[in-house]
Amino acid sequence: MAKHSAFTENPGIIIRLEMSTTQTIGGVTKINGMMKAKYIIQIIDDLDLQANPRDSKTGAVTSAIIDSAQSDPQLFPFKTKGILLAASDYQWLDRDRIRMFFVDRSIEGILDGGHNTLAIGLLILNRALEFKGEKPLRKNLTWGDFKKLWAEKREMIGEYCESIRKNDDGSPNTENTTGSDLSFYIPVEVIVPKDPEDKMCVADFRSDLLEICEARNNNAELNASAKANQKGYFDELYKQFQQYEPGLAKRIEWKTNDGGDIKVQDIIALVWLALRQLPEVKDAEGKTVVPPAPVKLYSSKASSLKQFERFMSSPEVTVGEHGDYKSALRNNDVLKAFKLAVQIPALADYIYANFPNMYNAAGGSYGKITAVKKLNESRRNKHTPYGDESVAVASPDGFITPLVFGLTELVDPDTMEWRQDPQRFLEKNLQAIVNDYAQVLSALGWDPQKVGKSPMSYTTVERDYKMALAGMLE
């Protein structure tokens, strides 16, 4: 029987597993069992999804889970994978109960089953609302939205749970009506260290958790951004955004489904404008990480993100913390690159906002370009991509991306600082660059797809940025 280690003082949470089985291989113990839905309440009260690579959100998946639990509660535990919990400290109690202590919430907690947790939690919340005569929730929710509502209605949930434990006359309800109460089962799997009192065993267990979590979520096609976030590769970049532009930092979807409206892969594509000026590094497998080709900034931001994950995995760039499950930045030049990168979204917005008028000043008629006309007819709200500032004319990404890529020429690879103040450079030179760049649009038939995917677009802009830096572009 496992003992609770002496170094843990938090009260933990108690779950009760029925029909449980225990298996131990090496230093890891796995406990499989069935948990009644009512016991998920304490899990939702106490845990978030920090340890899960993605935040869950409502949609077709959660709707199907709720329907299954309500329409066929006896078969429900055979239709779902349930919930995977991990804790580095635990204690067996009587009556098949386990007290779990989640010492490091960044890797311990709900490793898999976030959508199941959200769905059952939403089912309970809606039943509580109906019990109090309120309308059930219909709107789409992220996990964060749900937790706020859960906290607001927690007293109501408690009253509902108390009501289903008693008959109308106040006597205990001993009937198992599964469909109408919270006694239907949820499959639960618990993984814990074999010996929580053995510090080496616990350290090894923690170092294995990220790999276990990643493998379990591969069935749901865990994407590169979720993996990179879980490994800590965004942590320092996030800190820099928090310091430079906290409003933008909040809008970036650092973790899948966390509610951000700016995809992290869009940001990472911009980060490469600074990173590409650094010397090449070797990834965790000893293979050289080559910066993404310029056209990838437009045509494949996902591949730029994968390259970023490889880049950050390099022992020349990051070092493992807390065992090996999470990494911290160790390369000062990369930190300098991040400090430059956080300034690029605002510069990209400046280019986006000013390009239409500058194209017209170069002799063109921007509003008459077919792709521009169609885009503006279909888009009511026109705003810059990152600052969300209103603009008169929306632009296809293919026209803007090469001009943004040119900013990499302003990064001095020797000092990892700007060669010139980038905002002043654009104010002084962007019109002259656009005068030349307009010929590329003409040569490629004003097709934003061709412009965004053509190497000629990027080489032209690179040349013009270099000439402007040398004072040779008019």
C-alpha cells in the first residue's frame, strides 16, 4: 500500500474508484477504475487543464459526450476513454478512495480527457440551472469560460447535488437512477509513481509525464503548437510579449483552444524574421536546423512552427528543467532575437495599413485589383492583423507578406539589434520600396497567391531593403 510522502502538505483531492485494478511496471503504477459522475465535481473545483496540451472547448465532441451520458448512461463508460489523471504523490484511503496530491500543476492533473471533463461538468451545471429554474447554457464555451461560470454557480451546484441525494420527504435516496442523477460511471485511469517516498522514483516519474501526455494525445492529432507550449518553448517569448505588448500577449493562442484570436503559428512565422539571422544550431538529434524558406512565411506557417520546435529543442538553445519534461532558454542571442521579434507585429501592421495608399502613390489603382475588390466586398470589419486597428482597405496576405519579410534585413546578425530604428526606417523608405515592389504585382498578374509564393517577391524586397539601408533607394 502506497504511503503519502512527508514533504507534501496540501490537502489534495479525494476520488473514489470502483471495480479498480492496479498494475505496476518499473517505477510507474497505473490504477484503472470507474468513478461516479458526482466525484468529478471536486476534480473540476480543484483542477484546471495546465497539464493538458490543449484547453477543451464546447462543440460537436462535447455535445456527443453529453448526449451519450444522458441517453444511455449504462453504456456510457464503454463509449468513452474517460479521464487520465496523474499525480506525483498520493495516499490510499479506505472504501476504495485515493487522495491525490498534484504537486506541480504544469505537468500533473488532467493529462487526457479534457473534453470529457468539460462535457460532464457542463451537464452537471445545466442540471443545476434547470433545478433552480434557469435556462441551460447554449453558447459555445472555452474551458476558461466554463470555469468562471462554474465558480459563479458553485453554490447552486451544491444545492442540486444535495437534492438528488434526498427524496421529497427528506429521506436518503438509495435508488440508482443513473440517467437522472450523477451515479453513472466515468472510466478513470490514474498514474502515480510506484513509491512516492522515493525521491528518485518521483523525479523519474515526473520526467516521463510529458512524454506520456504527448503520446496519449496523439490520437487526437496533437499539433505542433500544443507540443511546443507543453515543452516550455513559448515561455520566454510570452514573457517578452507581456513586457512589450501585454494586450497582444493575451490575444495570442499560446495553448490550443485557450480563446486567443491570433494563432501562435502566425506569431512564430514573424519570430523567424529575427531568428534566421542567428548562426545555425543542431536539434536534439544532432541535425542542423535550417530557417524556413522565405515563402514559408506565407505558404506554410505550420512548417515554420515545426522548425521552431526543432530549433528550441537544441541543447544550444534550451536546457531541461524539473527533470527533462520542460525546457528553459539558455541562449542569450535567442533572447535578443525574441526582444526584436515582439516589435515585429506592430511593424507588420504599419505596412498593412499603409500599403494601399502607397501602391496608389506608385501609380497603381489598388481598389480595382480583382483580389482586393473581392476581399473588401466580403469583409465588413477591416482591421490590422495584430493591433486590430481599423483600416479603410483590407489587403490579401500574399501582397503584404513579402514586404514584412524584408524586415529581416534590419536585424544586425553580429549584435542582434536593429541596424536602424525599424519604425523610422519604414516611415522614410517604405514608399520607395513599394514603388519598386509594385512591378512584382504587375508581373505576377496581381494574383496574391502567386505573389506570396514567388521567390521573386522576396528577393526584390530584400534587395530594396538593403539599398534603402545603404541610402541608395529613391
